[in-house]
Amino acid sequence: MWLTRRLAVAVLGSWLVGCATMAGDCDPTGGGIFRGMACSSTAGFDRRIENRQAQQTSLLTKKAELAEEQSRLEAQRDDLTRDLESKQAEYARAERELASVRGRIASGRGNSAALAAEKKRLEGEVARRGGDVDALEKAEAQRRARIAELEREQATLNQEFKALTER
């Protein structure tokens, strides 16, 4: 009788210690029958599952937001690329016209005052177009950097999600 009581107290004590030491961390891979019983009786497994599902939902939402932002940035990048190509073509055309005017001035053909005015106008246009091209190239570089940042963040989220679903 005395041994039975001590055994019952030891079992009950182990069960209570198991409950006290693992308040919210009921990991089924932790093992042990007493731990399993304690998790079952305290609904620890249910809380763990709910927490994991909340984490999963949060990660999926964040992943969708990042994918949407990446798509938007890629569309902006495509628009900037088209604008840049157009500005580069305009810049090249203005440089060709300026070279033609410089050639006519150097050869002495045509009205010098009119050619000088045309030269000045074209030099201003070339400078302005060059500034446009530079601004677009800078914006394109910023978009590429943001897309790279989003891709890194998405990879991190994918790793977190994978780790979460493998547990």
C-alpha cells in the first residue's frame, strides 16, 4: 500500500511538472507520454496548431503583398525602359542634327547667324535630352534595386514558410 501511494504521487507529480514546464510549447516531437498527456489535457496542441496556422496565414498574406508590389514595380520598370529608349532615340537624333549644323557652319554654307542660333538651340536640346536620359537611367536603377530587395524578402519568406510547414 505504501509503495502504491508513493508511485501514484510520483506519477501525479511528474504529470504536474510536465504541465508547469511546458505552458505553451506542446511540441509533439518532444516525446514522452506524460508530456503528451499534459499537452492534451491543457489544450497545448490546439494552441500550437492555431499559432502555426496564424503564422502560415500571415506569411502567405505577406508573400501575396510582395508579389503584387513586385508586379507593379516590374510594370513601372517596363514603362521606364520604353521611356528611356524613346529619350535615347531623341537624344541621338538631336546629336545628329547638331553635328549637321556644326558641319554646315564649319564649311561656311548657309546663313551664319541662323546656323549659330540653330546650333545653340540644338545644343540646349541635346543637354536637356541628356538630362532626361540620366534621370530615367537613375529611376531604372532604383526600380531594379527595389525589385532585387523584394526578391530577397520573398526568398526569406519562402524559407520561413517552408520551415513552418515542415515542422
